[in-house]
Amino acid sequence: SNLFNASLDDGLTLNISVHRHNNRTTPLFCSMSSAFILQVLKAAKDNDTIKYEGLINFGEFKCESVDGNCKLWGFTDLVVFIIMGAVGGLLGALFNHLNLVLSRYRLKHVHPKGRIIKGLEVILVGLSLSSLCFLLTFTAGHCVRWSPNSIAKEYNKTWRTANCPGANGSMYNDYGTIAFNSQEDAIKTLFHHFNQTSDKDIPLNSTYNVLTLALFFITAYLSTCWTYGIGVPSGLFVPCLLIGAIYGRLCAMIYQQISEPHDAKTFYPGSYALIGAAAFLGGVVRMTISLTVILIETTRNISYGLPIMITLMVAKWVGDLFNTGLYDLHIELKHWPLLEWEAHPIWESISARNIMKRNLEWISQTPTVGRIVDLLKRTKHSAFPVCIYREQPSSSKYNSETVGQYSRSNLCLQGLILRSHLVTLLKKEWFRSEDQEIESLSYYELTEYYPKYPDIDDLNIEYEDQNKILDVNLYMNPSPYIVSPRAPVTKVFTMFRSLGLRHLMVVNNRGEVEGLITRAELQEHYLDQIYRNVQHSQRTLARTPGLVQHKPLTHPDSSMNPTSTLTYLSSIVEDDEDTDTPSHLKTF
């Protein structure tokens, strides 16, 4: 909100996308407050009144001409804007594909080699792009004469003469004017910097050479694709606006050449630069409403609402034919467990027992310190079920599968405790001997280290404390959300989306632990793979009664833990009686 002064847009976007739906006013309030505080600080610094400006401002679009015959855009331009949106969607889809291929190469060959290699890549990118920028400015840039009678004199400070001759700076280098300004100033020049003058010797399209714009578009397109994802923040939003503005100016020059002469008198190239910026950025990130509001607020002209929205919708529709937005591609590439908007109807045939984690790590209500430390060092789980062992008659049909002395079906859920709370208890040495009593911790003390809790490897637990007891009864959640093993995945998905869950215990009708579901099990590609294997297993079972064939199924976390591969597809078609005896739980 502070960057573009788009507080309303940020609040709207967060309200739409945030997964916790129980507090919709907080994002809007925070966004508006930060924008207001920014304006107060800027006014105090400049000793001026509060203005409606963000840190990035692309200038106000005003159509002024010498003869007074000018318009920002007309309805006849909408056809051209739609075509620009379609081409922007194609360019965005290609950009996303190239960056995805490059990012996969980085994850495989660069990132595993450590920070030194990542730093060397950053240095290589910086040296290469800066050298290329200087070379093209002095070899490919064209010298253009700027009329002293131009209306847009406020942008004269953005001129970059480079190697261009001329008295009193009357000549400027068109490539250097874009390359050697900040990205904000470069976008401003593309939006407002053109020879709108009565001087007949200087045509309107002479502000930039078409070959210069085409060359800068190609270099900026490839360099942004190369830099997004390197070891330092390189930005995507503003660079894409710059690339799109260049694309729009190219379209304006082409349209002016093929239009009738009387149309050129009222022609405003800045509008095409703005629509080009929206088309390309929309084709890359696939945003519609939020991007429309951002561009309107940064240009201060509500009349652009209709063409910008139409252009963004067309760019999104065309781009979605090939791939998803760049942010979504990187989320999937890095296996971040963010949920889709809603569950697919085909997932109704999948139950919770098909996707849950079965090999769980659990703790008792009074484990020893040594076992807790061993558990935290062996795993990276963010929560652990707290269970007790319940004796059952030996004749029970559920007592057939055991781990040591424990039957899988005899583990009854008592609660759920977070990893951060366990580490905090160890950090504060809140453990005791069997005959010792200690005071309980308050909630403030338990969450004192939020949001950055200490790591288990940083704790120094004395050897004599290993056999002491850590009572978790007071610090566990005694009533975690649970679901039946037979519940459809659509119901599980709705619970995660509506309640903002991170963990969901799967418990049968006797209160015995069956498994655990996290957001990793609700990723779209993983559920689609589950669905295909369910269908394959059912078809195989129908052809060969009593026989179930299955394929190995890769768990979403398998990239981090190669041993977490699920091969339990045979349980998918088990009846309700058999589903009460799934595979074993790990115990202490």
C-alpha cells in the first residue's frame, strides 16, 4: 500500500486471498493506517501538506495539445486494446515458461551448492547486464532532437545525452533515457515523454526510434526473466510494468503508421503505453481486480478503468490457456502448501483415509526429556499427537497389528501439542523429577519467543536432565479438530479453508488415532494423483476379484524426505471394518 498508495486495493486483495476468513477488517485497517502514516511522514519531511502520493507515482494523465484537439482514448481504441491484451497474455505465458525452466535449473544445480555459488551468480548477472546496458546505449541508441516548444517540459530532466551532440542538450539518447533512469522515471517517460508540439519538423513518433524500443524490449524481457529468482530480491512488478510500457509504445507507433492522418492529430501514445503495461503484467501474474485498482490509483484517472479491466481479462484468459501465473508456478515449484480456492468435485470419491499420513510420531502425556529431544532432532514436524495406550481384550479383532507391546488400534487421542511449545518448555527447563512439583507457565511465557522460536539444535540439555519428565497436559490442545477416516476430501478441504487449520487428526469412532492430515496432503497435484490411483485400483479390483494392484505414490514432502513414499493404495478400497486397522504408528 505504501509503494503505490493503493491501500484500498491491498485491503481488498488480502480480504480475498487470506486463508483465515474470521477477521476481514484487519488487513484493510492495517493497509489504510500504513498509507496514512506514510503521507504524514512525507509531509513532515518536505514541510508540505499531505498529498495523495505513494512512493511510486507514474504521473497524472492529462491530454493537452497545442491545438486543443486531443483525447486520452476512444471506444475505437478498445479493439486495439483487446488485441494488445491477447498478445500480452501470450508474452506473459512465454515469460512464465522460460522463468520456470530457469528456476528448475537453479534449484537443481545452483542452490544445492551453497551461498557462495548463489552469490557468484548474482555477481555474474550484475556484471553482464550492466555491461550490456552501457554497450547498447553507445552502439544502438539513436540521437533524437527534442523540441523546445514541447508541452511536456517537466520530463526534460530525464534526458540522457550520452554520446549525442547538440547545443544546450537539444539532443538526447533514446536508449540511454530509458536505461539510465530509475524504473519509475523510465516508465514516466514512456507514459508522458513524447514530442507533442506544433513543430511540424518533429513528428509525434520521433520521441523514440522503433528499433531502439524493440531492442530494449528484448533485452529487458530476457534480463527480467533471468534475474527473477536469483539470490537477491530483483523485483517483478515494476520491471514488468516497464517492459509492458515499451510494448505499448511500440504498438502505438505501429498503430499511428497505419491509422488515417486525421486520427494522428488526437493520438495519445501514453494511453497505449499504460495499456501495454497492464497487458504484459496481467499476462505474467494473472491479476485482474487488484491490478486495475493499482494502475488507476497510480495514474489518478478513473476513465482508464474500463480499458484496463478489459485488457487484463483478455490477457488472463489467453495466458491461462498455456500455464498459470508466475507466483502460482513458483509456489508449486517450491512445494509451498497453499490451498486452492475450492475443492474439485471429483475429489468427493476420495476419503480422508486415502490421503492421511499413517506413520506418525506421537508422544505420551508425560514423556522424558531425552525422548522429546530425540523426537525433535529426528523430525521437522510442527505438531505431534498426544496419545495414551488403552488395554483391550486379547480376543479383539483390532489387536492383530502391534508395534512392540503397543497395538496400533489401542492408541487413543488425548490432544495435540505444537513443536514450538515443546522447544519453549525445553528452553525454559520446565521439566521435573518424578517426585517433584513445579509451577506451570503462563501463556505469555509459552509464547515469549514468537514468532522466531529457538531451534532444538541450539539448546544445551544436560545429561542428568535426560530422564526427567516433561508433563505436556497443561500445554497441549485437549480438543483438536478431528475427522472420520470415511469423511470425503471435499469436507476436509472445506475445514482447512474455513477454519485456517494446519493439522487435522483422523480418528475412528472408538477415539483411536488413524492418521494426520496437513496442507501438504491437500495440494492439487497430489490429490489428482490420488484420484487417478483410486480409479485404477477400483478398475483392477472389478476385473480381478480379491486382487488389488497399486502404484507407488509420491508424497508431497518426498522432495525433502525421500523415505516418505506412500505405497498403501491397497487400503483405498478396503471396507469400513478393515479401515480400522491401518498401518502402524511409530512409538517411543
